[in-house]
Amino acid sequence: MEYVVPLVIVLVIVVVVIVGSRLLGRRTPPTSATDPASTLAKGRPQARASRAITREAAQQASARLTPETHQRVYSYIAQRQVMNAVKEYRKATHMGLGDAAAAVAALAEFPQPTPEPALPEPVVPPADAPLTVEDIMKAAPAPAPAPKPAHGAYRYRAIVSQGDEVREVASTRLNAEIYGRIRQLALSGNYDGAARLLLDHADIGAAEAHEFVAMIGPED
């Protein structure tokens, strides 16, 4: 049963060739051996040889199809709808009836995998196209990371005490001037402002910063 489809297609090719030969024989007057038409007729066996059902012919026939048309042709072959398969192949490739039938026969005899879809070509904008915000953002250099304090850099120590309780904050981003501003804010009663300024210059939590500035007194 697996040879039924190729045999039917081959029979179609034979019928087409016989009918075509008879029509040409009726319309073409006899020619001498040196006539160009007779030379062309001698070349017909080569054309028939190009319709040979081989694996290479099946590969070439498959390469002419897109993934969609490849699936439709093989769907007709699987349903043994030979003429529909040939019709679909002719529609996709614009080939003659005999060549299309030979291609379908080769595809049926030597099944081919579905070809991979072609990748879309990247869209290149013209050179004089205006730049978009996205283009500018892509072209802009990435911001340089903030420099980290060098190992062993000076750490300013701020110490406050209240009774027996002592708190200390040490940071490389603190200095006497900044701590003086923190202290002035705390002494004026602006503990929230003093805590925010301390958070900006020390690696501590918000609760710890508020507890620290709350202990700042005139003697600290």
C-alpha cells in the first residue's frame, strides 16, 4: 500500500507525457535531421530524466515549499488525494503539470521534514531617520557606580551618652561639620531632621538613628 501514491503519480506523469507528445506530433510538421526543432526533440529524454523520482529530487522539491505549503501537500498525500497534492504544489511553485507531478511523486516516495521557517530580516532604520528616546537611552553610557570608600578609610566616631547608656555611630561619610549640623538640629528639637541627616551619612536603621539623636545633649 505504501507504493500506491507514487505509482498513481507516475501514471499521471505518463498520461500527461503521452497526451502532450501526441498533440505535438499532430501540430509539428516533419523536419530534417538538421532542423533545430528535431534537435530540441532529441533533448526531450533529458527533460524526462530530470523528473526521475530520487531522494535528491525529493529534497529539491521540498526546498521549493514554505512550511505551510509543505504541510498542505503532505496532508493531501497522506489522504491519497494525488491530484489535489499536485494542484497545491503547482499553486505554490508555478511549475508545469508534469514537473509538479514528478515532484509530488518524489515527496511521496522519499518523505521530507518540514523546512524551517525563514527568520525575519532585522529592520535597519535609514541613516537620516530621527533618533527616538529609546535610541538615545541605548546610546547613553551607563552611569558609573558610586565609588566605594577605600579599605582603611577614616571613620568618624560620634558618641553620645545619657546616664550610664552610651551610643556610638562610626561612618566614613561622617565628619565634624556634618555631625555639628546633626547636633544643632537635635538641640533645637528637630529630632526627625537630625535623624534623617544621620541616616544619610551612616549605615544604621531609622529606629537606631532616632534613639541616637534623642540622647544628644549640650555636653555631647
